[in-house]
Amino acid sequence: MKFGGRRPPQLAPDPDLIRALAGLLAETGLTEIEYSIGDHRIRVAREVAGTVAAPAALPSSAAANSAISNGADHSTAPNGAAPAGAVTSPIVGVAYLASQPGDAPFVQLGDQVSEGQTLLIIEAMKVMNQIRAPRSGRVARIFIDDAEPVEYGAALMLIE
């Protein structure tokens, strides 16, 4: 299709939209986001320096002390998947072990929990989502630290 000898008009990327999408990446812990209208799309991605697997395999002394002090255990099954019976994250966001900073955690290592009891909350896009126990049992492991970004399917806790 010709435009009187001119090239078809090009849409310039909206820098404010790109900044907003990049802000969502940082806020939610996502590594990629795509926005499209009709045939036009904008994809913003970031490379994450260091993954959760690397610190879990070779923890620094500060990370190891943190994990020991609050009972967090970042281990996974040998294939990298969540251990059998683990409560996994249904969404991407930031996990909080207490309702607000300074409050006691919802549950602690060794606590007995009942089905439906709140274990933690995950903030995703400014919404606090309660993660509830899928069954009754004892909290055998806590795989995350407070205020830690989590991905979809990440192991959060193990209830035995």
C-alpha cells in the first residue's frame, strides 16, 4: 500500500508507558511484561542478576544467618520443583509472613494449622492475597523470607 510516495506513519513508543511497565516489573518482581493494542505491542523485559537457586545452593553467611534465624529453608526437590506436599504460590508477587511490619507472623515453624487458616499474604499489583492452608497439619518448613518476591509455583511452606 502506498501513501503518495511516503512511508506509512510509524507510532513512536510512549516513554511514559514504558516507564510505567518497567515500574510494574520492579514492583511485582516479574521479569517480563507485554502490553498490546491491536497490531502494536510493547514488551519490556529485564534480566535478573542472580536467581533464587544460586543463593540457595551457595548461601552467603548473611543469607545463611537470616535463614537460620527465621526458619526459612530455600531448598527444593532434586529436579528444582517444589517438594511434594508443599504449598506453592498461585501468583507472582511479594510474600509477607505477617499482616504488617512488626506484627507476629501468621504461622511459625512447627505450628499446627487447620485447613483454610491464613499462612501468609502475597502482594500483587497493590492487592493483598491471603494464602490459606490447603489442609490441616504441622508447618514443617518455611521456604521464603518475609518480604521476598515469589514466582508462580514457588514453594512457600511445607505442611505435613
